[in-house]
Amino acid sequence: MRLFAGNLPWTATEDELREIFEAIGPVSSVSLITDRETGRSRGFGFVDMSDDDARRAIDELNGTDVGGRQLRVNEAQERQERRPRY
């Protein structure tokens, strides 16, 4: 299952995000979303793990403090079609 992890500190790294979720269970992939121009974290990312571990991660990690911010964890939603920017 793919999880959305939001409200991350701007200084968060993929390794730190992986470490947080590996406390629950094995993580198959992590991607931290960054700004294309600055390369800086946008404060959210995605984590892939087994369905059972993902449900536990939602229950146990959602609302916990990470770097002074309240972590938001939920099942990732499919990206909706966006209109082109001009």
C-alpha cells in the first residue's frame, strides 16, 4: 500500500522518512517530494509498505510529532488530472 506522509519538516530527508516508517515494518520504497527549482523538500512524501504494516503505520504514526510538526499519515490517493499551466 502506498502511504502519504505530510506536514514533514522542510529539513526532512528520505532516509529519515524511511527510518520513521521502518519502526513499524519493512519499507519497499520512499520518495520525498522536492521543489523542482530549489531542490528543497515540499514537506510531504510517499512510503510503500505491506497493507498490514501500512494500516499499523496510519494508526501509530498519524498525529505524532516529527521535528516539531504533527505528522499526517494516510492512504495515498490517485493523482487527479491537472489542467496545464500557461
